Amino acid sequence: RDEPYTVDLTSCDREPIQYIGAIQPIGFLLALDGDWQISQVSANVADHLGLSVEDLLGDPFRSAFRDEAIHEVRNRLSVLNGPNAVERTFAVQLQNNGALYDLAIHRSGEFSVIEGEPHIGAGTLNAGAMVRSMLERMQGPSSLVTEAVRLVHALTGFDRVMIYRFAADGSGEVIAERVRPDLEPYLGLHYPAADIPQQARALLVRNPVRLLVDVEGEPIPLATLPARANTPLDLSMSTLRAHSVMHIEYLRNMGVGATMTVSLLRDGQLWGMISCHHMTPRHVCFEQRTTVELFGQMLSLLIEKRERAEIEAYKAHTHRLRQDLVAAVIERGSAAESIAVLANRMSELVPCDGIAVCIDGVVKLDGDTPTAAECDALQGFLAINAAGQIYTTAQLGQVYEPGRSFVDRAAGMLVLPISRAPRDYIVFFRRELPHFVSWAGKPDKLVVNGPEGPRLSPRRSFEAWREIVRGQSAAWTPAELAAAEVMRVTLLEMVLQQAGMTEVENW
Ligand code: BLA
């Protein structure tokens, strides 16, 4: 390339990993044209089938294999449904030599792709039974993700099995781990978004299980009919695709010998993944991978179900609190008094370290808050920013300069205006988090000087590195905002009533 190589964080995102044109050596690949002519084969085909690339390229698929095998492949191709469908069939005898293969069959553009791996199942695996028993154990008292890493370890034997969860910014954290006792745990470590580029994430959504059997394994190129040389095969849905050298370098730097990644999706989006590492090469046969894939899908559903249940419980809690609020006002007859009492109960829904209730110029403080004088001084800021709507910040010192002096007591605030007058508020404060993020390696050390000049490169060091984040509280979540909004409307209605604008009987 003549043009200077520009280094930026999107360079990684542009590597066309699905057109890598190579597979891993554990199996072979055949791509058939519309008329079932073999137009691409992996260069290692002779190792598996005893037929050379030259024997196969350009020949009809029919000529090389047993009738039953051809029939099976044809059937599988006919039931493929949609661009992400992969049919699988185990222990198929392709030739008259007794050798059995597990096949993955899918369509890629105009090609039908057949990938084969020697069948090594001992016949004891029954995916359905296994997943069923795994699910039963997941009903137990330990947390879903903790149980999941234990079960995936039991099933696959990887040295390290992690559940990795993505944050909104694409970074992620290891939230559960089962690791060989002599290895350093990664639990709690954060990894920056750039570790998994965009196109790799897109593939993880489409193709939920990726195995890399041997980080040092020599990739096997695909041989192509000359007439097809300009139609590179899209390997997005391949099970054997070789991995990007960028990622290989990353894994080498980590000291990893083999990986398996199982996507966990929520509403069709990447929620997280089960990430497995082995320190030496490790082969997980296709049948087992299929079981793990099924398990991953079940786990995704369980996580989704649990999160929905949490949201429902939270909503119900909000509703109960709203009713209590209304009842309390009716009983006491004074909204201001009830609000002070109920503000405390609201911290069940909106966890905080301190509360300030400001009504009619009177400030009541509870817990860790700015002082009364500091709250008074804050009023001008609130009048501008929280007029008639909820206002939140997790970095008060950034938006309100004087806030820096009380950051130790109140670094974040959620402001609930409770009347139409711009002076009545409930303010929930959160302390500065003793905040550090443990990154696996310093995330900003990504550009290195290589032979071709500076380029973006996977990190070399994964030693835990603590980023100290100052002046920040825990974030206010969308659920907390929604609950606060319900409370705002309820309180507003009550304050209006107190002002005699509506009849209490209306409740
Ligand atoms: C892919 N990087 C990945 C994948 C994971 C990670 C899981 C998908 C691997 C797969 O398909 O099996 C990263 N693995 C992790 C993380 C953990 C883990 C965070 O276990 C945490 C526990 N990587 C870089 C940089 C680049 C890069 C700087 O660090 C680009 C210059 C590239 N990562 C990169 C590429 C892929 C990848 C290209 C896709 C690999 C492929 O499918 O061919």
C-alpha cells in the first residue's frame, strides 16, 4: 500500500474478517455452485477425504460421495431457512470407507457450503438431555451466571470459562468466572470496546458459537476454480473459519492456546458472551458445540426472563409506593410533611446516600448531602435545570463548579421538582464512588510502532490496571428515572391539591 496508513480506532472495524478465505485445520470445506459443481475446496481436503483439490474442483458433487450422503446434504439444504440458518448432521458416512463426519451445511450467497469434521462423539452425548439437566441445576439458589460457568466448564473442560457482559459503550466486564486454580482470575476486570471490533460483534450476533482450536494452528486456504476467483466466499456463517491475525495476536499476548465464544443475546442484540479460554489447544467436537449453543440460547432466555421479572417487580414497587404516598397525604392532610417522610421511602426505589427536601424555602436534610447553605446556593442551578422536569447528573462537579467542594458527600444528584414553583424539590444525592475500574491492561496503549510505522495493535499486557475515576457517582438508571417520573407526577398532583386546586375526594 502506498497511501500512509492512518491509525485510528476504526481501522480494526474495517478488516473484512468474513472474507479471510481460510479455515482451521480440524475439518474441510466444500462450496458448491448452483448446479452442484464443486467450485471451492479447502487445501487440506486430501487429509480428510483422500481426494485432492484437483480431483474435486470443477467436478459435480455427486461424483465424489455416497448416494445416501448426497441425499442427506440435499435434504438439509432444502430446509435451510433464512440467511443465518445452518443445518447440522452428525456421523454421516461420506465415502465407502466407514469414516464418519459431522457436517455443517449453509448457504452463502449463491454457494452451498458444506463443512465437515471427523465425527469423534462417543455416542454418549444427548444434547437435549444434557441441556435439560443443566437447566434444572440453574433453578438452584446460586446465581444464574455462576451456575452457568460451572456447567459450561463441566461440559467442555476449558481452563477458564467466563460470562462477559457488555456495557452500553461496548466495553465489558467479566461477571462470572470458573478458572483453573493456578491461573490469575479475571473476574471483575473490564475490557475496552476496541477489543472486539464492530464487524466481529455483528458476526457474533449472527453466528453464536466460535471455536478457535489452536491459536498457533496454520490456517488452511481455500482453493477456487479460476472462473470463481473473483467471488470470494463469505464465511460469516462458517463454523470452521480461521480467525483474524489481529485477534490471534491478542490471544497470544494473553497466553491463550484455544478459545470458544458463545453469544448471549437479548432482543436480538449482543448482551454478553460465554468466553472460554484454554492455555493449550483444545478441540470441542461439533456435537458438543451444538449442545453449548443450545445452552447459550437457553441461558439468554433465562437472563431475559429474570431481567423482565426484575423490571416488573420494580414497577409494582413503584405503584405501591405511589399508593402509600396518596394514602399518607389523605391521612396527614399535609403534603409537605408526607413528602419528607415518603422521600425516605422513595430511596427504596432510587438508592441514594442523602436526600434534601426543599419546600417553600425550607430545606430538610437527611444523610450525606451538601450543607443547608450549599443547598441554598444550589437553588439557582436547580431553577434553571430542573424546571418542571427531572434532572440528573452523575458528575455534579462537571456541570456545577461549586459542587467540586462537596464532591466527597454528593457527586451525583437526581432532582425531582414537586410543584410548579421553581423552588420545591426533592433532591437525591449519591456519593462519589470509591471508583476505580479494573481494566485488563491499560486501555489507551493501543498504538504501537511496528515495521510499517505506528499501527493499532492488540495490547501486550493484560495485567490488571486500575483506572481511578474521580468525581463520579453511580449512574442513574432508566428504571430509576421512570420511577422518579411516576413520583414526580404524583407529588405534583398532591401539592396542587394542598394548594386547594383540586378536591382531595378526587383520589
Ligand atoms: C474478536 N475479541 C474478539 C472476540 C472476542 C474478543 C471475544 C470474538 C472471538 C471469537 O469469535 O471467538 C475479545 N475475548 C475478548 C475479550 C475477552 C475475551 C474482551 O475473552 C474478555 C474476557 N482486537 C484488539 C484490537 C483489534 C482486535 C486492537 O484488541 C484490532 C486491531 C481485533 N478482535 C479483533 C478481531 C476479531 C476480534 C479482528 C475477530 C476475530 C475473528 O472472528 O476473526
